[in-house]
Amino acid sequence: MFEMERETRMKAVKAGQAGKAVKAQSHKKFLFVIALTAFTAFTALTASPAFKIPSEQEISDMIELLRKEAPKNVAHRIEVISARFIGMRYVLGPLGEEVRGEFDRDPLIRFDAADCTTFIETVMALALARNKREVVPMLTKIRYKDGVISYQTRNHFVSVDWVPNNKQAGLIEDITEEFAGDGVRWAEKVISKRQWYLVKTEEILDKENVNGFGKKLSPRKRQALVAKWQALGKDIPDEPARLAYAPVALLKEKAKKIPSGAVFNLVRVQDYPVVIVSHQGLIIQKAGQTVVRHASSVNGVVEDMPLEEYLAKYETSKYPALGMNINVVQEVQEAKKVQSTGR
């Protein structure tokens, strides 16, 4: 789903991580109200006691209010919207391609659970949408190359999919070089989607489908589906990835200069298995403190953590953090406004 560059997914897959293509414009048929109510049918999970799942009306009101308060300040909208989800439960791989998906039939959108990447994507979609009808189309534009909904076109890898495709769509700007100046460093690795697909298993099928879709199939159909899944990468050439990052020491030194609402991609040492980035989150400046706001697999919820405390966690890790790639979310230009699904 996203560089499935997430540490927990890496532990499950080890050797790597990323359907039958859904028509390019199929997302227009997914009305926000349908998607919002649909997610409840896909999970029996409950949110943290401190977190109340927002209703459709609350989502609509929040977008409308923030558009009036800060029509040209997407960073502020990100701050407010992301704060609303503090306490939301962490669930790995909670989103998919709905009932039209071939390999992952989790809902397109949900507000009761997220992992590190889907948290970022959902917040971005809510912050960039002008009304509730634009939320699902905006989310698909963020999550999928050219907004085409399919497992193959999902932005699975942060370094070669998520960052470049969202830059091309005009949704983010990579400011790492500008922020780090002469201190900028570069992480490089060859990404093998072919190998990532090859290691797909029935176990991973079940992990991808939080809703239990894979377990409902007969053993024969499960095996056939996994074989088809594994074959998706056979013609995909290996791709060199190169990502700028600000080193940990520089991040600590210039923490207060990181724009609030920026998206960070945590870059790990070069021998980290398969990928460059293991985690995504937001940088928030509040009350004179720089904090990481992220969906934490360790603590099981969306939380705030002081940046220095967050970085310190990796000092004794087998795969220490090298630094962060930093991106700011861009206001959607009128010419590129996502089409509404409303009637």
C-alpha cells in the first residue's frame, strides 16, 4: 500500500512488501457517504476509549469550517484535522480497493483506524478537499498513481511511488534540500517490486485484508489468487531509488524550523531490508515544542511525541535512523482541482 516501507510490514514480509486494474475513472462511482458508512461493515474493531469516531456530519462541518478559517493555509488545516484523530487505533493495512479490488478488498476510506501511511493520506485528503464530496476522489489521487484505483497502481513504495507520484500530482513539495542546505544527504537503494510480489503469501493476503476477505475463499481459490498476485511483478524491472534526507543531528539542531504540518519519511541505514523509508508521520509545531504526530504501531494509536524523544528511540536500534525526508503539502491549484463525486 505505500512503500510498504513500514517496519511492522517488513517484519511480516522480511524479503519485501508492495489486482486486477480497476477502470481509471471508477473512483467517481464511490460516493463519500457510501464509503463512510461502508467501513463499519468491514471491521469489528473498536477505537481507543479516548477517541470518538467522527460522523459524516462532523467531517463535513470540519472541512467547511476550516475552509472558511484558513482557505489558503493547508498547514493549519492539517494541524487541526490531524489533532482530531489523536487516539485513533493503529491497524496495519486498513485500506484497500473495496469490493472491486482483486487482492485487497478493505474499504477505500475509514475514520476508525489507520497505519502510518493511511493516517497521512487521510489527513491530507481532508485538508485538501473543499467539501465532503471531494474527500474520496482526493484520497484516491494521493494513494494511487494518476488516481487510478488498483493494487498495482497504489503508491506502495515511499521512495519510488508515494513521493514522486504525489510531487507529480502537485500535492507535495520535497523541501529536504532547502531545509538541510549543505547538510543534506542522500539515501540510495535498488527497489525490486518483482521480488516484493514474489514473496506474497496466503498469510500476507490475510494481513492485507483486515476485513477477512482472504479467509472466506476456498483453499483452491486462495492458492490461485496468491499465484496471480505473485506474478504481477514478473515484468517490472528493478528501480533505483534516491531520496534526500536531513541527518538526525541537523533535525535536532533545526527542529523549530521544520514547517508545521510537514510530512516526514523516516530514512533508515542503508542495510535496512528492502526499502529506504520505514515510517511516515507529521511534524507539528505546538506550544514551543516540535512533535511527531503519527500512527504508532508500538503504542497502537495515533499520538504526539516530542521529536527528540522519537529520534532517540532509534539510537540503539539494529537499523538506526539516518534522518528524515521532509515534504510540505501543497494547496491544490484550480487547474488541478479534483472533480467532485457529488451530483
